Amino acid sequence: MKMSTSSVFAGNPGLLARGMNADIATPDFAKKLRALARRASSGEGKCRVCYGAGDSEYACNAARIARNEAWKRFALIFTLFLVFILMDYTSANAQTYRRWNGSVSSNYEAGVTGNWDGNEVPDTTGEAVDIDGAANNTPHIIMNTTAFTNGQLRIIAPVTTTNFYNGSAVSGAYTLNLSPSAFFGGVGIDMSQAAANFYFTTWNNDKYLVVAVISNQQWNITSTNTFGNLIFNNKDQQAGAAGWVTIDLGTNTLTCNVGAGRTLDASGGKFTNTGSIVKSGAGTLIFGQTNTYTGATIVSGGILRIVDVSALSNTAPVTVSSGAVLDLNGFSPTLKSNWVVNGSLVGSVTVPSGATLGGTGVITGNVTYASGALALFTNNAPLNIVGSLTLNSNVVHLTLSSNGLPAGIYPLVIASGGITGTFAETPVIDSGYVDGKPRIVTGSGEVDLAVTTPGMVIVIQ
């Protein structure tokens, strides 16, 4: 015998009322269902939904109300379950700060519990560490062990210049691993609250300090206080021994966000491995060692200044964005990669065979393209060279408008100090196209792209 849900309720109005009273605590709702159940038991009307022979529309309405309320209760319970799961996950991954106060000694060791607020030391599995020199004016923090393996280092208001040392008792390397998760905002070192300079310092040549960039991250040196610069020392301030701090990029991208008026002085730090560096913010980043990292260097804002001619010699592509500055500080390096200058390059460079230099920015010194070197230009704006330009029949690669260039003259390079030699006459068009025949025309102070059609005359000045 087949019986619908509404038929069951129609034959058992008391069951429906009792069941819904048990499940729904709202008196008005239960009262409404009892009324529907009484009308269903009297057989008033046929159901306009299911048209069942023995079903009352009131019984079906009651059944639908019951089903709807059941789904609502299920949805509420499921939502609460998801909320609890998310809260538990967030709690497990939330940032926990352990504040170092140096009240017992100057050792930055997890085992020296008295140096940490509440004797709560970092658990080495992802917690952040606050360095607060204001607690007892301690100027030095000596690292004799790896203090924590994954987390964030936050420097809070040290009232004196603070040094973060490697161990002094045992030879070898001591590593500070920084691997902030998404919950940490991707920040590995945060100096936004610092009120004094903070130093990473080696002890001597056989005791190294390694700052390992375990994941893509950002270092914030954005303090609005009088001080707040981050400095990597190549010499111990007490012993006077030479050395450097290694910044191991791994395969990751390190963004150095240096605020206006602030400096990240990495002249005593050596960047290694295959990762990349992005300089952002209006402040200054200083390179000073023979860096060996092979990833890209992008200056998206502010100034990147080198104090060693080899600081960029082993890097992959170097890009200086519009408004940013790469300051060669009086050096005249020979490029080892492809450079695009859309901002400002302060200094002179030589482009060797196989390397590329181009862009739409300004180069304040002289530029020499050796035989076999390549140039990369666009029709949007010329590259301005304040000094002289020396050429050796170099091939020009062009990135042109996708809409096509009509016949005309398009400046590619303006050299205020004059031009010696010529570019190769026939360019290579990497993207876009021209409505005519392209030709590179080298004058005494300007290099142009001439797009000609039959009958056009080009005058070289």
C-alpha cells in the first residue's frame, strides 16, 4: 500500500502536531501546524500540488512546512560546523608573538626562559618573535642556536642600536629561518614599529650568520620614527673582524619594502641562490657584496644603490620601473644579463655580446654597445642618454604597437653627448608590425625607426 507523507499526517493529526511540537520550539509555529492537521483530518479540499485522491491540501502544506524547517535546521547546523572548523584552523595557524626582553642575559636563545615575557619561549614551529630593546636597554642579542625555524621577526622600539649576532663560542654557521605563512601577511621581518637601527652582524670569518628566506615574503622597513633602518654588517663592531651575513633566497622572491627616508643597508650581506629580489617603497636598498643570486632584480620604487661593482654582475634580468632609480654610485659595470631601464639609471654601462639594454627611461652616463650586444626599444617613447652612445652595428629588437605603425619617423634613442658608430639598419620586430618597410636610421644625436613606403625620402642629420 502506497501512502504519501501528507496522507500520513492527514490520518494522524495528533502525530503531526506532537512531532512538530517536539522538533520546533516556537509556539506560534506549532499552533499553526495543529490547525493544519485538524483541517487535514476533515478531508477539506484536494491538494493542488500532488492531486492525491486521499490527500488534503492542508496536509500537504503541513508536510511542506515540516520539510522546509528540516532543511533550515540542517543548513544552520552545517554552517555552524563550517564556522567551527575554520575557527579551529585559524587558531592553529594564527600568529603568536613571543616577546624577547633580555632581562636575564643578552642571549637570544629559546632555552633562556627568563629573557621572554612570561617565560614563554618560541616553540620553533612558526611563531613570531618580538625583539624589544626598550625593556632593559640591552644593545646586543647573541644567537647561539637557531631560535625559531618558521616565523616572523618583529623589531619593536629598541631604544639603542641593537645587534643580532651569530654564536661566539663555536665555529660554523647559525641560521635564522624565516617562513611567514599567509596568516602572517607574508612578512618575514617587520620594522614598522622600530625606533632605532637594527643590525644583523657576523662575529668573525669562521662564524657565519645566515638569514634564510624559506618562502616568498616581504621585509618591511617602514618606520615613521626618527630611526628604523635595517643593516647587515660586514664587520663586527666590537672585534673589527671582516665577514658578511648570507641572505639565502632559495628559489623564492624577497620583496624589500623600504619606506621613504628609510634604508635597508645590505652592503654587509651577500644574496645567494636562485631567488629574485623586488625593491619597493620610496626608500633605499644598498647592495655591497659580490652577490651570487641568479634570479631577477626588479626596482619598482625608490632607489637601489650599489657600493660594489660586482653587486649585480651575476643576476638575471634587471628591470628599473618608471619612477624608480638604479644608482651605480660611480661604478661603470659591464652587464651580464638583460637590462630594461624605464626609470633612471645613474651611471655608465657597457653592454657585452649576448646582453641586452633598452627601455624608455633615462641613463645619466655613457653607454657602449660592444659587438654582438643587442638593443631593445619601443615606439612608445625613446631611451634618453645624457652622455655619449657608442655603437658597433648592433641589432635592434623592437616591441611595437599591436595596431601597426603607419609610415613615419619614430625616435628610439636620444643621446645628448653624441653618437659614434651605427646600429644595424634592419631591425628585428619581436611584436607588433609596421605598415611599410622598417629601417633603423642613426644620426649624430638620435636613433630613429623609419617606416617608409615607396617614394618616401629619409634625410639623415
